[in-house]
Amino acid sequence: MLLSFINSNGESFPISGNYILKSWWGFGELPVDIQSSKAPYQDGRTYIDTIADSRDFGFDFTIIGATRQEVFNRRLLITSHFNPKLGPGTLEWQQDDGTIYHIDCISKLSFPSGDGQSANHQTVIVQLFAPNPFWYNPTQQEKIMVGFEGGLSFPFSFPFGLGSVGTQIDVLNTGDVDTPIMVYFYGEIVNPKIQNLTTDEEISVIRTIADGDILIINTAFGEKSAMVLSGGEYINAFEYVDPDSVFWKLAPGINTVKYTASSEGANARCRLYYYHRYSGV
């Protein structure tokens, strides 16, 4: 296995070579907060929900050097790369079979004295805090949805009826927890709607997206948004989202996703992006 820490500057530091991984902890256990309530005179409690909490985890390794100064130099490199003032970075775990998982986190270092150091070695303890406790596969998944549903049939006679534009696909979430989505609607498109038929939830936008513009919807908690990218400028489009909409996520397993619109132009399409997420690895 191989652990690497990628700081916010995009610099990757693998724990290998002169840095020998010793142990790690907290990778598999998902911290949870069990929500419940209790009424007067009630025996026991009433279960409400289970909420995932932030993750505290970490690992330790040993710096090896031929001389004390070499150990000092390598320790300085470690403190620079893992500097918590840089903000959140990403821990990458490559397992023995080559599978890679990421988790976004902030690091904190400690350097034990005593048996933890000598002229030729220094133990490093890396404590990590992940506000979002879920691991994810770093390969972003993409699904493209375009097509016609209903619409005109030829030959036809007046009066005639217009159908809707859209398509329906099955989307697989191989993770074991719900995962948010990013949806890109490319114009020209009128009144786009994206539905998760598996969870019976939908997001509907009452607006015409001009040819060349992009409507971007993000369903991640704390990042929920609807923006139109037009001429290189992002414009808030939340006011055009139907108030009955639910910013849904993909449930674990197969989700049947449906895209529809009142009409679309030749350049219109819908793209859905997501990551597989895991409660522990």
C-alpha cells in the first residue's frame, strides 16, 4: 500500500523511500451521531436518524537519514508540505491491488522525542481531520443525456401537439453512501428537469438557457447552487428553481435518472457528474 498527502498547492508527498510507514488508524470506522428523541414517560427513546460526523484519523511514519542533519532536512521538508496553514489537502490511499481512494482533510504534525528520535531517525505522527468523513474514488463519473421523448411524428396534420425532449438512463453508484451530483445543462434548452425516479425526487428549472450558455446545478450539502455560465460570467439562477425541487443525491446501487425539457436546440445536452463515495476503506 502507499499513502500520499496532496496539499492545497497540488504537491504530492508519498510516504515511501526514506519515509517508512508504521501504522494508520481511523480509516474504516465512520463516526456517527445517532439522533433520537424522548417523550415524557416514554420507555427508551424514539430513533430519528443516523448522521455521519467528521472524521479524526491519521498515520505515523519514520524519517530515515544517514546523518542527524539529513534527518533535520527531511523533517523540515515534511513540516513545509504538511503545513496546516495551507488549508485542506487530500490524503490518497493506494491499496495493494492498485485501487485508489481519496479523502479531503487538514493535517497536524507531532514529532515525539525520546525513543521517537535519534541521530538517524525521527518518528512523525500525522493527525488528520476530515470535515466530510467520506472517502471517494478520485475518478469522476460522467453520464450524458440527450434525446427525444414524444415530440413531433411525421406525417402530421394540424392541429398537432408538441411533446417533450429527454432521455432516461440507469446510473450506478458503487459506493455505500449517497453521493451528490453536478448537472450541466447546455443551451439552447427550455425548462430543464432532472429526476431520480429511484428516490422519487426531481430538480426543475423554469427558465430558457440560451444557446452557448450552461446551467450548472450542484446538490452537495453546503454547496447547493444553480448558476448560469454566460459569456465567462457566473449568474445566480437559484430563483428559477421550482420551489418544490429537491437537490437529490444518487443512492447506493442503480438509480434511474430521467432528463426532460420543454424543448431543446441542436447544441443542447445534459451531463451528470458524480463520485463514488464510501463510509470507510
